[in-house]
Amino acid sequence: MNNITILDSAGQANPMSFYLMMGAVIFVMYWFMLRPQNKKRKEAQAYRENIQKGDKIVTIGGIHGKVDSLKDTTVVIVVEGGMKIEMEKSAVSMDASMQMTEESVKQAT
């Protein structure tokens, strides 16, 4: 009987510590996972909205081209050989385009 009472008194923890720990886990997940992803998504969306005629872009499929014309949700690019391809603006890769721009700046200097 003594053993049972010892286990009961030692096994009970403050329920507030559980809620604090769960809150800390949720905060850490938001801060390190969701927040940066949302920020990157907003930057990519702003980049796609600011594409202009004549910009050199790279698509998510790896196609390099120059913007020929723009519509609301689509972009027409000219690739090597003068071929025109119409695709969704969401298919434009911000990261690859930014890397290409940074590389061209490094080459120019």
C-alpha cells in the first residue's frame, strides 16, 4: 500500500508545465518553420507580379528565356531560336532568376 501512494504522489505533475511546454513547441514550430516559408512565398509572389517585358527568367522546369509579353496570369517567353512559349506566371522560378541575376552581376564586375 505504501508503494502505491508513493507512485501517486511522485507521478502527478503540475498540468501548467504541460501547457507551457506545448505552447513553447508551437511557438518554435511557427518561428522556425512557418514564418520563413510564408516570407519566402510572399517574396516570390511579389517577384512574379513585378516581371516586366525584356526580363530574363528561368522557369521551374529549367527553361531560360526572355519575357516577350505579359497577361494577367500568363507570360510569353522567347527562348533560343526565337520560339515563343506561353506559361503561367507561377512557373517562373524566383530563386533561379535571382541567382542568374547575381551571377551576371559578378561576371560584369
